[in-house]
Amino acid sequence: MNTPAIGSTVLGYPRIGPRRELKRAVEAYWAGRLDADALAVVARDLRADTWRELAAAGLDSVPGNTFSFYDHVLDTAVLFDAVPRRFRDLGLSPVDTYFAAARGRDGVPPLELTKWFDTNYHYLVPELDPSTRFALTGDKPIAEFREALDLGVTTRPVLLGPVTFLLLAKASAAAPADFTPLDLLDRLVDRYVDLLSALADAGAPWVQLDEPAFAADRTEAELAALRRAYTRLGEATARPAILVAGYFGDLGDALPVLADAPVEAVAVDLVTAPASVNRIPTLLGLRDKTLVAGLVDGRNVWRADLRGALSTAATLLGSVGELAVSTSCSLLHVPYDLDAETDLDPAVVARLAFARQKVAEVVLLGTALRRDGTEIGSATGGTPSVDAGVRARIAELGPEHRTRAPYAERAAVQRTRLALPPLATTTIGSFPQTGEVRKARAGLRDGTLDEAGYAERMRAEIERVVRLQEEIGLDVLVHGEPERNDMVQYFAEHLDGFASTNLGWVQSYGSRCVRPPIIHGDVSRPEPITVGWSSYAQSLTGKPVKGMLTGPVTILAWSFVRDDQPLAATAEQVALALRDEIRDLEEAGIGIVQVDEPALRELLPLRAEQREDYLDWAVGSFRLATAGAATATQVHTHLCYSEFGDVIDAIDGLDADVTTIEAARSRMEVLDDLRSIGFGRAVGPGVYDIHSPTVPTEDEVVDLLRAALDAVPGELLWVNPDCGLKTRGYAEVEPALRTLVAAAHRVRG
């Protein structure tokens, strides 16, 4: 097969637009302010800008089909006609059917949303059963290849590989108990063969099939499925050259399978799994293949050590048929452009690289590999700041700093103090951020509103939210978090050792974007962060108000973390800052403190052999943050949108008095996991899916609560939404919360 060399490339690229153009267009379409044709124009322009930019930057191979209106896993399901019947039966246009699957529509629940491996990106979980008949009904990869070709750019279409697609899917409710999505492999691979043929007809020289599922532990049957799939695809008579990309870790036993498969190239992540480089020379099957070496970090924002990367690449020369260089994974996980950040400390900037800068690093590395390496200068940049006081506190820590009184003792004292009813109702923390709130925050940022004026507007919003909750009848209130732009960024802006960006947006799911802060040095808390807002809210009501904090693991998971020390060391520093904040909240009269850890499962290593160490320090950092709380202080935590069964013992180990947890989309599945370990503390399984615009009915919530009561005693059961309400509007939130309260009263009765 005569195909062009891959040379230098990236495995994917951000798709939301440098100024979140896609987010704004999609949300305008949902709101009826933009029609489908106008939405398509925005998408086409974003794709064109990306292809032109990557080609102009000097990449030898430009990835294509990396654009998505919402999620690339959903795109794959649509492409192969694997959309559940309930969405088709709505009788909507193709684009509206697509968004219905993502968000729900007219009372039809959406697909489940969960984390993409150990990242903060979320994907929509396909639902499959034996009746699923795959068909190549879409043409997105082909259409976008031709679209780029018309602009003079030959792209390499990127697709989710068939085995990973099936391993990420779930059996639908209609499937028999012995069915697994992998049973459909041969049926699906046949359709991939059809797609490869169509791409070859369109002139595509390469196609990239992503199989990141094999960075995790896999069974012999799953490895056999990988072998069978790529033997069939590789032996197809009409196809482009195939690059199989693995990332997020060592491919383990899958690497020799792919080395021996009849494909032309394999991509490996040498950033997350640098030791993989030692295995490559031993794999004879790679000696006639292209190895795409992922040497520039696609998930973090630090500049690459290009001399070190070049040295690693040089050791592989002669062991493979051709050596190409790339990012370790798609650049979907980093912001667009460091040059847009004009307010960052120059000493921090000197250490950073965003997507555009990483593309330049890959191009430079590829050029140096072809020549003598003189294009790469010596590494420059600053060093992390060190706080001797923080390090001294860490050195003095002992087991007593991570231990509270026994739960039974705490629960008795808290019952007396709080006097809450069974099935106590609350929310997770945030309330919708209105236009007025955002305008006030923008005014403070640009100087048109002073600190006093801003504080006055925030207090007015807090009072409005407290009065609304009282009127609705919630038992435990929150202040609504109007002052917070993001649950991690807000804390980062008030902690030393962090830097925040202005335009460093990264897609979390769909149109939801976040600006992860950057941990560049030792972390400490110069002054209280949340105490003023929480104590003001408590002064307005006789009902308890929760103090709201983000936990140390989630702050790390949703930040770009320094890479010069272990994550555990950074987590302890953050935990000490939160411990001090809890102490000050207690002194201000706050009796309930919630420390959210939605990312606990997210950081779980993909390989089982690495999990014990992670869970030890993750649980330890949470307990370090919370164990200083008084016996009478009720500590809550919140977890959402993960496969909780993998960390169920760790959830128990957090020793929170109340654990609120996502459960609405999965119909209370998590309670089986809790019951299996004899979980004996209070739990609030979500009964309202806030990621869907659909308002639940009272009967639906009652059904969920009755299902929950099969696993949790009434005195330990809380009633709450799945997650915070920040991204929703009051038109949805008010009726949903009224329904939640009414259902709780009905079930109490």
C-alpha cells in the first residue's frame, strides 16, 4: 500500500472554538435563537479554521472528523444507526434526534453520561441489545474528509475504534442478562469495513481508529476481540492505511496484538506510560509498521522537554518500520492558545504550552528527528514556588489528623443539633446563574463595578435564593453560590500556588466548558474563602445552611497539576487549606459542611495494580480536610457521573456523615453497590437529573424514592438532585424542586 508518511501529527484537536463559538451556537439553537442552517455554518467554519491552522503549522498529517456537536461517542452511535428507538419515535429531525439522545426530550430520558476514562471529559453511553442492527446510515467522516479536501487539506479521519465503542456501551434494559455489547463485534466490524471502503473511495490515505479502552485491564476474551477486529479490518480489500491509537496509559497485552495485526501504524502514549518504550524493540511485528510515538503531553499544559523527547525517539529508530511523533492523546483536553493569556505571570507562562503551542512542539520534534536535533534548544522556564510553612505542616501530620469520632456518636449529636425529618430535602449547592449575576461578575472583572457594589449584588442574590428555598420547603438550604464562576476555579482564585486563565476553556461535556486552573507551586490559603457568604446566608434563616467546599481530589482532577511532585503531595497541601476553611466555617456558626468529590472515580488509575496507592492518598486527603470538624458538624460529600462500583469501598472510607450521589439516570443502580458493602451512613441518591431539561413528575420521583428505600432506611435517606443547578434555568429548577419536596412529603406519609 503506497501511502504518505505520517511524520508529525496530533491525535485530535479542541472543537469548541477559541472563544467557545460552538457552545454559543449550540445553546442558541436549543433556545430557538438560531436555526439548523445557521448552526451548520458555525460548525463548518470551525472545522475549516482547524484544518487550515494545523496544515499551516506544518503537521505532516492533519487529523479530521474530530469535530462534534456534543460527543464523539454519540457521533459513532449515530453513524452506525445505534440510536435507541425511544429517540427515533419522537419523529424529530436528525439534528434534534441527536440532541434528544444527549439531553432528553418531551419526557424521554437521555443516554447515561459518564467520564471518559480518567479525564474530566464526559461521554454518552450507547445502549445496545441483541436486536441492534448496525448500518452505515451516516456519512459524517466522509463528508468532513471531502470538506477539508475542498480547502486543499488532506486529513486523516479519526474514529472511535469498534472494540472500544462496544466496551464503553451498556446493555439496554431490554437485553437478556447474559448479553454483553461485545457480542455484537462481528456485526459492527462489518460496518466499519463498509466505512473504510467509502473513505478509500473518497481518497483518504489514512484512517485513525482509537482504542483507548486497552490502556485499562482487559480479559483474554477482550484481547481476542481486538485481534479479531483488526484482522478483519486489516484484510479488507479496499481501505485506507489504518493507524490504531492507544492512549491514557500502557497498552499492556494489547500492544503485541496490534503489533501483529495487519494494520500499518500503531500510536502509543509515551507520556503517561514512558516505560512502554522498553517493550517496543522486542515486538517484531512493529518492524514493518509506523510507530506514532506520543511524546508531547496531550492532557497537561506544561512545556515538553523536547531534548528528552528527542532522546526517547532516537532510541526507537531501527526498531520500527517508520517513526512518527505526536501528542500522547487528543488535544481535546487542553485550551487552545497560550498567547491569548495576557494576564498570567510571565514566570508561569514560560513553563506552559496550550494546544497551538503543543502542535508547534510536535512539528519541531518531527523536524529535529529528521535532521540532527539542532532545532531544539535547551529547556527554559521557571521553577515551582515553595512554601516552607506548608511543608512543615505536612511533615507534622499523623493518623490523628485523619480520624473523627465514630459515626454512631456523631450521628446522635447531629440529630439533636439539626432536628431534621426523615427523607430530609436539600440541593447539591449551586443555583442557576442568572444574567444579572454574570453581569455583576463581569463588571467586577472589568472594573465597572467596585467590590462594595459587587458584594451588595451577591448578598441580594443570596437572600433571594434563601427565600425561594424556604418557600419551596427544603429542609437544608444552600446560599446558591452566585459568587462562583466554577466550583474549582473559584477556590483556585483564592489559594496561593494557583494561576487562572481568561480564555483557557476546555470541553467537559456537550456545551459545558470549564477553565481548569493551573497549580504551579505550593498551595496555601491566605484568608477565608467562603465564610462570609455562608454566614450571611445562615443569618437569613432558622434552617441549617450548608457551607460548600470542593474537595482536594476534585480540585486536582479539574486543574492542570504540577508534574514535579507526586499528586499525593499536592493533594495534602490542598486538603490543609480546606481543613482551615472548615474550622472557620464552624466558628461562624455553620453546622453542615459539604465537601464535594465528584472526581473521586475519575482519577482512578486504569490499571488495577495502581489503584490501591491512588485510593489510599485520595481518601486520606479528603479525611485530612474533614477530620478536624467537630463531632456536631455534619460533613456531607457529593459524587456524580462515574461508575461508582469501582470505588465503592473508598466512598465508604471517606467517612462522610452524608453522601449525595448521582442516581437518577441509572435508576438507583448505585444503591446495589452501597448495599453490597453494608454502607451504614446517610445517603442521598439523586432523584432529579439536572443534565436534562426535562422536569420530573412527582410520580417519577416517588418511584425513585421507593426504590431507594429498598436499600436505605428512611432515617438515613436524603432527597436531592443529582448535581448542582448552576447550568439550568429557574423555569426548570423551581418546578423540579417543588416536585422533589412534594414527593418526599408523600413518601414520608
